[in-house]
Amino acid sequence: MHTSMTSVWRRPGALLRLLPGLTLLLLIPLFCLSLAGRAAAAEAAPAKQPELADPVSALLSPGGGVLDVEDNAPVTTNGGVSVLHFVIPGDAENLQLTVPGQSVARWSAVPQSLEQSGDLARLREELLAEQARLNGRLTAVTARLALWQAHPETITLSELEQREKKMQDAIPGLAREQADLGRRLKLVRQELERLPASPELGQRISVTLQKAVSGVEKLPVRYSYTLRNCGWQPVYAFNAQPEKGDGDVIDVRLMAEVWQFTGMDWRNTKLTLATRGNGPREPAPLPRWVVDSSPKPEPAPVMLMQARKAAPMAMAAEEAPAQDNAPVDLDASSVYATWTPAVRGLPEGRSRLLITADAWKAPLQWLARPGVGDSRVWLMAKYVLPPRQAWPEGRAEYSVDGQSVGQGLFRPRGGEATLFFGADPRVSVTTTADSKKRGESGFIDTSKNWTWAWTYVVTNSHAKPVTVRLERPAPEIVDQGVSVRYDDTPPSKKDEKEHMLFWDVKVPADGKAEVRHSVTISSPTKLPLLPDAP
């Protein structure tokens, strides 16, 4: 037993000569497994991770956009099947694609994380890094303050005096730094909260071709899709200048507030801005005509109610100042007008584009609808829009001599634009109620009478005369036997369609003009009528 063991230990060379062979036999299965894993991984994913491709053109409307892309997509061929890959945003809809020179058998989509490359993404990363840095410094300063404010278990009187002296120097500085860091951190958080979110998830599209291709790594592909996180809306700026020249020119600026939140900047993309139709897509059904002695109210059409619910809300967003841009081409020949800016591309976020600037020759008008306690006279203008021009509905900023007087919605109707510029502080109207009477008349009181009388005094402090249109409602008579009589100085004019009385009052410069208005309503005594005047 001892001899055999000794003989084994005396022959180490033989064992060493066997080790390389044993090692090779053990490594061969592992190498085969590694090759199989690599092959499976190559079949499961393309060689390079695809990214969002920049669109060559984008057609934007107030409700979204259609993006057209032309790209060279990576293609993989395994087992006689060629598949090309590209990525689109996660909320993209209505994908349309073609592979020039190839027939598409099918395509599929799976979720795909996106590498955000837009300006907003870079700004967000910078703000997050700054927030982390400030948080770290604030934590360190707070910890140092806590150390100074902690009470040591054992300390001598001399050590306590030295500690108090150091605390007087250290704690105020740390407290100031803590407050400053907290303020800066709050501002960074507010910026992050106001920063619109960019999409983090996309769709990885795999397109299987009818026939396999060989010897190519990429193939040209064209595709388009629709997005709802991009679009535009018109924004107007109207500026009246009553004291300049004849006061009949209104400066007009039509701008486009454009937005896109796709996670990337559109570089060299051709933009087209299009209007869209308002209201529902299809008409409501014809109403029923029921002749009934006890009629029942007809319910409102469902489509109309849904259309009202779906009405878009005004967008409250931070607006960048408008810039004078290159010319914009208008195409008003189709159903919907389109504008194509000369400048290409659109960074992620919100932008303002100047579409057109014009000067409308529209004489200013003054309008008064007086009542007791209301002395305002409104400044307004009407402009007939020329043909083959497009002025879509949109938000508007109104100003007089560059001074803002308010915002509103610009809605041209029937080829005419009506603009209101608020109340003119230099023109006013004073209303005095002269009388309010009630009485009976006729043989044995056959009729009842009500009389109201007012005096309107219009004051103009402009250095030139103005003409004020003064409007009052005219009584609408429903019952037979009721009559209305007017006693006005100067005589009023009547708009039958609007049930309105009006006067065109010429007021001299730094002067006044007066209008006297009286209304008498008569009705039979048996009629239970109790009229009142607004």
C-alpha cells in the first residue's frame, strides 16, 4: 500500500501531460453553448438599436399632425426571411409604410424604450442633475448644522466656551447657505414641474418582406403616422391707433403657436400648417314634426351634445415672444387653407411663428349701450375681409396705441371681422331716468299705459369729433291689442331684425351731445300685462 502510493507520487509528469486534453474536452461544450446563445441573440434583435427618424415633412392642424419619414432601416436575414426594423413614437396611430422595390408580407409592433434627443430632454437632464447636486449640498449643510447643534455628553467648561465661539461663526453661515440652497432647489423643482413631459416609450416596428434580400445591411423605407402631441393654433394681435392720422388703420399680426412633444427635435422638416373644420363631422338627423295639442319637448340630438362636450378648451401655456420670420406661403385654393413657412425644422416644445402682418383700413367706431350706472362707450371696428385670404378663428390680444386692453376669441363671420377694443376712457355717456308713469285712459278706463323716459348725455374729451352709435332695446310685442309709441329727440332709427333702436350721435371735440328717449306701452285693461324696462 505504501509502495503504490509512492509510485503514484513519483510520476507527476504523466498527469500533467493529460491535463491539456482534459481541459480541451471540458471547454468544447461551453464553447458550443456560447455560440448557440450568440446565434439566438442575433436572431432575436437587430444588430443596432433603431432610433426615431427625423420626419421630412409634417402637416400640422389644431388637433394633431401627420408626419412623413424617409429613412434607411437596418435589415436582418435569418432562415431565408428578411426583417427590417424602425421605431415610431408610442402614441403614433395610422401607420402607413412602403419599402421601395420590395413587397411587405406583414409588420408587427412591440414596446421600445426611446433615447430622447430633443431640447426638452436635454434641459430636463440638466435640471435633474442640478436638483441632485443641490440636494446633496443641502443634505451636507443640514448634517453639519445638526452636528453643531448636538449636545455632547461630557465637556469641560473651557471646551464649552471654545465651542460657543466657533458656533457663533459657523452656524449663521451654515443657516444662510441652507436657506439659499432651499430657495434654489425650489426654483429648480418649479422648472421641472412646468417642463412638458417627453415620451419615454415608443413602438419598435418589425417589417417582414415577401422575399429575402442578401448582401445589404439597410433598406430604404417610407412611412407616415399621426400624432396628437403636436399641432398649432392661430394667435392674433390687433392694435388700434385712434390718435394716429385719421385713426382708421388697425395693425394686424397673425401668428402660429406651434408645439411638438415627440422626444426629438425636427431638423430640416418641412412644416405645413392647416386649418380644420369646426363642429361635428356629420349633420344631425331631421327633427320630427308632430302636431299635438299637448306637445312634448323634443330631446336634443345626441351628436350635438357630444360635439359640445368634445369642444376643445383654450390652452393656457407659456408663450415665447413672436419673432419676425421668413415669408410664409398661403394656399387658400382647397377646402382648408394651409401655410408653409420658409424656415424648416421645429425644436421640441412650443414655438411662435409669424404667419402674416397686415394693416387693415377700418374706421374706428364708438358704441354705447347705456344703462343707469353704466357710462362706458366701447371702441370697435368692422373690416370686410378680402377674398382668397384665410383668417381662421383663434385667440387674440387687443391693444390701443400698444396698451393691452384684453384678450378674447377672434371669430370672423360672413366675410366680416368685428373687433372690440374695450371702453374708451375719453368718451362716456350719462343716463338720467326722467320718469316712470302708469295710468289708465279711454272711455271707462279701457286701456292701461306705461311710460318711461331717459336722457342720455354723451361727453367727448378727444381733440376731434366722434360719432357714437347709441343702442337701446325695442319692446317685442307678442299679445294682440298691445301698442308701443316713441317720443325721441332726435328721432330714433329701428333695426327690426335685431329688435333695436339706435342713434348716430355726433359729438364735437371736447364737447357734449344729448339724446332724449321716451317709450309708452298701451294694452287693454283686461290683459294681465305688467311690463318692465331694462
